[in-house]
Amino acid sequence: MLNITRNSLHEKVDLRQYESGKKVFAERNQKYFNRFLIVFAVILVIVLFLPWTQTVAGKGYVTTLTPDQRPQTIQSPIPGRIEKWYIREGDFVEKGDTLLHISEIKSEYFDPKLVDRTGDQIRVKESSQKSYEEKIRFLTNQVGALQQEKELKIDQAKNKLKQSRLKYRSDSIDLQAAETNLEIARSQFNRAQTLNEEGLKSTQDLENARLKLQEAQAKKVAQENKLLASENEIINAEIELNRIQAEYAEKISKTQSERSTAESSMFQNQADISKLETSYSNYETRRDMYFIRAPQSGYINKAIKAGIGESFKEGEPLVSIMPANYELAVETYVDPIDMPLLHVGESVRVQFDGWPAIVFSGWPNSSYGTFGARIVAIENFISPNGKYRVLLAPDEEDHEWPTEIKIGSGASTLALLEDVPIWYELWRQLNGFPPNYYTPEESGNMAEKK
């Protein structure tokens, strides 16, 4: 059959006489098969030139558009112990509703009248503050009175000093008059003595002249004593003036020192009042924290700390809540090589897990079960999974997203890029090249405007 031997069997035996030989060696018409191949090749060439939309695929999950709409845990800013629950899992709560009641576990806050006692301390300190203010006012008035009295005493001492100086001047003039009288009496005595020696004056006249001379000498000595006394009065008046200034300076300084001490005590009392008011406000706020309330309206997902009497630390999650009102979004992740190809505002097709879909990545218009979205944010720093995070919002011009979709469910995304021929996309895929880099028209126009 294979004609690999030198004994050619087909030359001796006619294989066509057998049914199988007839079927194998019979001449067949290949016209229809050749036509089929030609038509298939033409169709294949036409398909290779059809447009194909390049895409960037990503995997992510459903989330919310804004952070305040995402599921959150409720923590207590203070440590405590659970006393009573007011809700159950799955309940709907309004903003401000009480979720649970806790109690203190720190000994410094055990006193149930801690806030009232702190308020009493504040009132006592405020009374002390008024006393300090009154004392400062009295001391200020006392300083003013002392200064006024000092001025009057100084004026009095200055007047006395002035009087002493005038008296000294008067006594000086009287001393000069006494000296003049002494000179006259001495001249008269000398003249009387000369005349007495010549016999022109009697001894009685001489004695009278001597008596007048002695009287003049006595008056001069008395006037000198009087002048010295006046000088001493001037010195005493100056000493009194200095004493008054020193005395009242000491009194005023002492009063001012007492006022400064009172002011210092008042300022310290003010600081104590401020500390007590801060403590009072903190205690009051802390007492209000014994009731854990809902930060926003939503559904209770899970009680993380269950039971009664269970203790917890500050910042430890107690309850998980899902906001009632939210806007759906998709958080997807793309490879770093594809990240430069994405721009804010570009169209993206989304396929949700559990939602039936038929996806043609290159022909998004022919896909079924996918929904439109647009890129609203692109992360500038790589995520821990080695990819870049992209946030998608529903496309208002496309079909609405299903309301049955739950937050956290998976999603597959296809970011739509340039339209290229299918042959080019096959060539790119076979060579492992990235999609074509391009800039959207809106970005280009904005760059030209700048």
C-alpha cells in the first residue's frame, strides 16, 4: 500500500476491483471544497480589516462614590464596659439614635457626682476671684491715697524749709545790724575814753559808753546764736523732707508689693478656674460619650463587641453600620503598564459578578449584560497589590446599574481605548506590545488653550 518495497503489488493486482480500493483511488471532484476555501479566505481577510476597540482589563469590586457612604465601624473614644444594647443586627437606625450604653472602667471617673463637684470647685474659685479683685481695688486706692498724702507732706516740708531759709536770711540781716551797732558802740567807747583821758568827758560818760559796748557785744553773740539756730532749722527741714519722701516711698512700695502679690494670686486663680472649666467640660463631654450613637442613618451590619459586661479599649470597633443612602461606584485595579493609557472621563464597560453577561472586548456595542461607567479618579501611587487603583462612576448617558448589586461584590472592567484593525490587534497580542498610547481630544484641546 505504501509502495516501500521493490515488489510492487499494485502492478500485479488491480486494487480497484475491491470496494475499498474503488473508494480510495476513485477520482473526486474538489470544486466545492476549493470554493469553500476561497470564500473562507476572503471572509477572513475582510474580518482582519474590521475595526477592533482596544481595551484595558481590570478586576475590582463594587464600592461607593464618596468615602462617607461606605460601610464603617463605630468606635468609642473612651475605654469602657458594655452595659446595655438598644439595637439588633439588621435594624435600621436614624442619625443620632442610641446604639448601646457603656460605663466607666477607669477609677478616676468612678464618682457619679464628679461633674457636680467640679462645678462647685469652679464656683468657689470664682468667689475667690472676686475677693482678689476687691483686694486689688482697695490696694490701688490705698496707693493713690498714700501718693496724695505724700505730696501734701512734701509740700508742707518744703514750706517749712522755705520759712527756715527766710528766717535764716532775716537773722543774717539782724546779725549784720548787730555787728554794725557793735562797731558804733566800740567807736563811741574809744572816743569817750580818749575824751575822758583829755578831761573832756566824765567817767560816768565813759562807763555809759562801756555799757553800751557790752550790750552791743551781747546782742551780736545772741544774734549769732539765733543765726545758727536758723541754720539748724534749715538742716532739720531738709532732713524732714528726705524722711517724708523715704517714708512714703516705703509705704507705697509695700502697698504696691501687696497689690502685685494679690494680682499674682488672682492670675493663678484664673488659671485654676480655666483648668477646672476645661475639666468640667471634659467630664461633661465624657459623660455624654457613655451613650454610643449612630453617626448617620443606615443598617446595622454586625455587632463586633457582643454581650454585656465586655470591656474594650478606646478606638476599638464596636458596631459595623452601612449607610442607607449611597451612590454606587466600582473600584478596579489595572497593571502599571496600562495606567498611562487611562484618563479621567473615559468610558468603561463593567460586568458585575453574578450578573449574566456576554462580553466581546473588542466590540463593546455587541456585548450583553455590561453597563457603562466613566473614570472619575486615578490613584497616583501604586497599591499594595502592585497595581493602580481606578474609581469608576455610573455613566449617566448609559443604562442604569442594577439596584440589586451589593457593595463589595466583584466586578470586571474594560476601559475602551482606540479603534484599530483586527490584524493589528492580533499582531500586537502575539508580540506582547501594550495598547497604543494616545491623548483624548479634550485633554489636547485644554493643552492647546494653556
